[in-house]
Amino acid sequence: MSNHIASRESRTGLAELRGDCARMAPHWVVPAKTTPTPVALSLIHGVTVPPASARLIDATAEYGD
């Protein structure tokens, strides 16, 4: 681990960067929201999952529930 302490110059640089970002924010364009086109289930085929991977995914369900 480094014992580097940020110099005054780097802190000033960060403040300048934040100011630049704040000035640019009004110029950024937000893209229009797109809705993904659903795919028919009959077109999804050929996907195989090895049993070990399926067990791994099944074991992680407690984190998403």
C-alpha cells in the first residue's frame, strides 16, 4: 500500500475537474428510452447449462430473493 498523500496541486485539479463537469452537465443529451423487442420463446434454443453451473446458480438464489 502506498503512503502517498495527495498534494495541493492534485486537490486543485480535482476541484477544477468537478467544476468543468458541472459546467458541461447542461450540454449532455439524454438518449431516448428504448424498449427491447421481446423474442419469441420458440426462437430461443440450443442453450445448455452444465449441471455444476446450474447448481452454482441455484445456490446463489438466497442473495437475490
